[in-house]
Amino acid sequence: MTVGPEETATGPTARTDLDAAVAAVAAVAAEHARSCDERAEFPVEALTALRDTELLGLLVPAEYGGPGYGSSELIETTMRLGRADMSVAMIFAMHCQQVLALVRYATPRLHAELLPEIARGRVYLASVTTEAGTGGHLLSAEAALESDIDTLRIDRFAPIVTGGRYADGFLITMRSPGSDSPSDVSLVYAPRELLDITPSGDWQPLGMRASHSGALRLSGRVPAHHVLGEHGRFRDIAAAVFAPLAHLGWSAAWLGTACGALSRVITLLRGPSGRGSYDLSSELLLTRLASARGRIDTVHALLRRTEAMVATAPDLTVPSSQLLLNTLKVTASEQCLRSVEELIDALGMRHGYLRDSPTGLERSLRDLRSAALNYSNDRLRLASGRLALLDPEVRLVW
């Protein structure tokens, strides 16, 4: 999973360059976060900054013009963006998930055509994996690809496509050509210019409003070499890239959001208005701060341990590895939300609950409420229960 930076790459290759690029994007995200949330608008300015800094190419190998960074830098970048705006962090992490799938599984021809464009910030990728008949279940598909000698025909409706109206290309799951089995799933890349795209409905959620994850219908033809891996082998891509990168990236976005919330609360408490409004020796206040920080540290430790496992494990499909990945997602989604709830209780109505508070706790709470629903925790717990039955020795990941 980890890919080291190389000297010949372009973009933010040195750590100082990367730090500066992330800081620049985070500043833009923070500037527009409130307005994008209020209007449920996609963070166009932040996407422009991601393009200009070439952070969209973070995981592109040096041979294709990228810096060749890996999972550690992805997590760090996503966490820092999450401090400013969770929607921007999720948009970035999900784009990087698509990039790594291309790096690992695209044909050499598609590598040469597409990866340099991603490295230069010209291609933002969206994921099309949800379907009305299957929900968020990755490993089944109802809509089927049609194939001739040179092209693949796409006709697909997706109820949720994060940033889809602004994407330059899509990775789309569909049933393999000629197959009658919903579990025979292929993954195909489709550039925007080869598709007819029809938005459906409006996007007015409780939180994650700037992610603009509305429904789309996509139809068109793409070259046959745009299939990733082999037809019907999306399960392999899901196990090696999609699921691990989703759980690592999502958890980093949630953790960054919780860290940002705690940081703003402590800044308020230590400032003149906070010292005048709150008793900083209050045992109840201090206990709640300690509990919120403890939840954050727990998630961070679990995230970094899971990252190390993903980077080194020879087989991510064994029960112990799958259980750790599922536990990370469930734990991060619940504990990051709970930490913000405790901060709201600590500050009370004025700075804990009202929308105009500089702490931004109200928006953080709404955004983090989506975490348990983003590939349902209930579904993951059921899967983990079945996996636990396959491991009577209770072998832990070291």
C-alpha cells in the first residue's frame, strides 16, 4: 500500500512542499466551509486549490509525474483538511481511493493516458458504486456493461455520487458483459467527455452538505481498455484497495474533524472571552475535555495501527485483517462523533450549540452524524460477527 516519494517526480515532492500545499488548501477550505454548508454547494474553491497545488496527484507514481506518496501522507493530508472542512477531506480521500485503484489495476495504456493528467491536477475522480437495487453493497451490480470489439457501453443510475457533478472522470462498477450473475462485477473508467450525465433530484442532507452527493444517470461508450483488472474481478480490487482506502481515508477525515473541533474549543477557552465565561478549574469541564481528547487519541492509535497492517500484510482478506479494518471504521465513526458531543456538553448552548459559534461544533456534529451511515455500521458489525466465528483462536494483528 505504501509508495515512497521519488526525486524525479513533480508536484509537492519534498515534505516542506507537501506541508505548504496542504496548508494552502486547508486555508481555502476553512474560508468557504460555512457558506458551502449553508447553501449545500460543492467546495469549488477548495477543488481548484487541490488542482493548483497538484495534491490530486498525491498517490501518482513518479514515473507518471506524481510525487509517489502513500497511505501515511494520504492520512496526514486528509486529517489536516478535515480540521477545516470534513466534506473537503472526504472528497479528497475518496478521489485518492480511485487514483490508487488506477495505479494498481489500470492497463499500461490507460496509465499512460490518465495518470500524468491526474498528477497535474487536471482530473478529479468520483466513485460510482451505489445502485438503487443494491444500495452501498460493493460486490453486486444490476446494471450490465455491453461490449463490442473496441468499446464498452455504460448505462447506469447511481443514487449517491460524491462530487459527481464536478468530476472529470468516474470509476464505475457494473455487471460484466454477458453475465447473468449480480456478483460478477467489473470496474471501468469513464471520462466525463464520453458520457451523457443527467443529475436527478436535489441534495439537501443534514450534514456533509458540501459533498454534493446527489444522484446521477450516466450513459455513453468508453474504450475497451478502460476496464480495470479483468472483467468480473472487482472483488479483488475491493479487497486490496477500495475497502482499505475507504476505511483509512474516512477515519482520517472524521478524526481530523474531531481534532479541529477540540482545537477550536481549547483556543476559545484559553482566550479572553473564554476565561471570562468559563471556570477553567471546573472538574466537570476538565473531565469532559479529557474524555474528548481520550476518544481522539484512541481513534488515532487504531488508525495508525490499521495503516501499518494495510501497508505490510501479505493478505488483507484473512479474518483478523478484515476485522481490524471494520473495527477502525466503526470505532472512528462513533468515537469522533461522541467526542464532539462531549465538547458541546462542556461549552453549553452559546458556544456548543449555536451555528455562529467560532468553535463550529454544530456543523462538526451534523457532519460526523453521517459517519455511521456511510457504509452502515450495522452491516459491518454483521460482517465482523461472521468473521469472528472463523477465527476461534482470536488471532490479533501485530
